[in-house]
Amino acid sequence: MPVARDRALLLKRFAFSESSLVVHLCTREHGRVHLLAKGAYRPTSRYFAVLDLLDTLELEWQHDPRRELGNLRAGSVEVLRRRIPSRGDLWSAAGTMLELADLASRPDHADPELFDLLEAGLGELDSPASSADAALAAFEIGYLGVLGLAPALSTCAACGGDAPPVSAGGEPRAAFSAGAGGRLCRRCADEARASGRRVGTLPVRTLEDARAFQLQGARAGDRLPSDRIDRVRDFAGRFLDYHLEARPRTHRAFLATPNRNASPETAEAS
């Protein structure tokens, strides 16, 4: 039976008998892997006290393509993360990252970008000066890119040209369509509407802030107040909502509030 070895992050774990576990993992070179960890709770096990959420692991397992579960042989902790469980906001943010990675990972499909994004996100949460909201905003914007759904934020998604604001007064807003791939110029917005696509507007500042997270990661949050970070997360969450056609459980409470990026006219109408 072939033996595999890889870096891994635990997505889920389930009790199996009195001393064993079934674990679902995101690995760097083997994609999603499901393993049976026999005797995981026994002090003599080669992976005793190893299979914790949040830590980066080095695991070795036997893989039989005819079976759903491989057999874990050995494991060690490569990166221990202990700050996250000490704060509720960090723990909640980590749960969101794990759930999104769980939705995207696929068996036998190596996705090093997803693994690296998740590992970097958890590392950011575990850093001494971590901001849970900024780390989540960076992760969710990066997650859209990993899925191949990165929206156009500064130029027109349809023609690639400039996409100037379309509002005359108040907060500058740009035409935007999730179905068309992001920000649109006026002409492409009119064409999208004519073809039956839904086209609305988003604050230019929110799109610029999202672009900053796209380029700089969580560090972009250092110069932003919490309400602007929330608006980036609201935008990313609703964009993901549209494409997944399902709302992740950990997004439901945050997105249950009215759209933080809605225009004043829309807010008043609702």
C-alpha cells in the first residue's frame, strides 16, 4: 500500500470508537485527505496530541484508492498556534477560514495556493498584533482569487478599460455586477443590463480598499477603521454568496445585517 507524506492543516475531526479519530485535512500536495487515526488518544500513539485544529502538521499515511479512509501512520506538529484559542474573535475568524477551505478543497487535487492561503491566514491570526477583521478580509479576498473568482476592482471586467464612478454626488460609486465579473464602465454596464444581468453600484472606496487587501494582505487593514474593513468583508461575502449559491454557516450572522455598501436610496427604500 503506497505511503504519502505531506504538510497538513486539520479541517474537521470526528470521534471513531473510544480511542480513534477520523480527520479531514487540507494538504499542500495531495489536496483534501480523509484519514483514520487509530488509537489517537493513546499516549503511546505516534501521533498522540498532534491532531489539533489550527496547527500546521507533518503527517505520514497509507493510501488505498479503493478505500475512503487512509490510515495515519505518524505525525508531528510543525507550527504550533496557541494565541488563537485565547481570544474569541480570533477563534471565530479561524473557524470561518477553515469552513471556507473545507468548501473549496477536493480529494486527490493538489491545491498549494489554497493551503498556503489558509496557513498564512492562520499565521496572521496567531501573530501578536493580529486584527481578526483585517485577517479575515485579506483571507476572503484572497480566497476569491484561489477559486478563480477574483473580481475586477479598478478597471472594467468586460472591456478592461477605465471604469469611472457613475454617481454624480455624495459618495462616489461605480457600476458593479457579480455576474459580469466585477466593476463595469458605463457602456458595459448598459450592455450587461440589456442582456439581463443584474447591475448595481458599490462605493469606489470599498473597491479601492478591497484592492489594497488583494495586494497587501492583512497589512492593508493597519490604516483602515473597522467600519471600512467590515464593508470590504460585506462585499467579499456577498460576492462569494452569488457564486457559491450557498451561504457558509460562519458568514450567516455577519451578512444577516443590511448590506453595508448599499446606496442611501436603496437603504431608504428597504
